[in-house]
Amino acid sequence: TKQALEHDEL
Amino acid sequence: NIFRAAGDLSHLISILILLNTIQKSRSIAGISLKTQILYVLVFLTRYLDLTYRYVSIYNTLMKLFFISSSIYIVYLMIYKFKNTETEQIDTFPIEYLIGGSFILSLIFNYKFQFGEILWSFSLWLESVAILPQLFMLQRTGEARTLTTHYIFALGAYRTLYIPNWIFRWISEGRVDYLAIFTGIVQTIIYSDFFYIYYHRVLKGFKFELP
């Protein structure tokens, strides 16, 4: 799994 | 995916319901200014990343909408339709929510960087931002139906994000632990409200606390 650093959600 | 789309739509609708309620009734009775101020903080700390991070035109427009509409609502509440009666029952101590979220954001973040700490802070704060509003409902014991629709739509947004995260975990292998944990906390805080909303408002009764 990759950690969600890109923050593409609202 | 469908959950994300429905969640965002629900978020958008909640703001439109609130704006419409205030404009039409020309009153902010029963709406917590403290919750609205917390949302301004949430949106500013989370969405100011649009100045240095580009995701998509959709993402940018939504962020701009949430920042500007939340500030506009606070403006309406303080200057245009000031309501001292409502203010007097809006007594939740939000400094604890802000302070607690700040401490949690220092402990739990993806990187100890300014932008990441702000992002984490906004997630924690959002999870508890509705508390002053729910507290006010509890004190008055009832609410205007439109106000309950607003709170429901706002709560549905984060609740719908939960299946969205499960979907993304399966399809992309993407896991945002912070968002998931705070999203679940937020949904738990709403659960009591959801229950009453379902049993009373949707069946045509007034929103009254048992």
C-alpha cells in the first residue's frame, strides 16, 4: 500500500 | 468513484441548503456561529494548498467554493443577520477543539512539515467541528427542518467518503490512515443525529430530541 501524501480529496 | 462523487455532491448541497435557509428566512436562528467559524478554519488550513499544489480544475473550483462560501456564511451571521439569542446558547468551548486538534496534528501527520501539519489539523478539526451545532440542538431540543437537512448533508459527505476509501484501497492500494480515522470519528459523532434524523425528520415529524 502507498501512503496518501498527494492529498487529492476534498 | 460513485461514493466520492456522492460525498462531494452532498457537501456542496449542505452549503447550498444553509445559504438558502439564511437568505430566505433572513435569520440564522438555531445555527451555531462557532461551528461555522470552525469550518472556515478547516477549509482555510486544508485548502490553501491550492496555492502550491494542483490536482484538477474540479478540485481547485471546489476548494475555492468551500473557502469563499464558509467565509461568506460567517459574514452573514456576524454582520447581516446577527442573532444575540442564538449566540447566547452557542456556548461550546471551541478553544479545546482547536487546541486538541493542533496537538493531535503535531503527533499524527505524514511529514513534520508546515503544510502536512495544517492538513492533519484540518482533518482532526473537521471531525469535531459539528459539536457546537449539535450541542446547540441539544440545548434547544428542536430545530428547523432545513437546519436538520443541512446537518444531515454535511454528515453524509464524510460518511460517504468511508466506502470511497475502501474502494480506493482495493482498486488503487491507496490508504490515507489519517483521513480514514478522523472520518470514522466524525461519523460516530454524527451517528446519534443520523438516528434521530431518520426516525423523525424523514418520517415527517419535527426534529425533537427524545
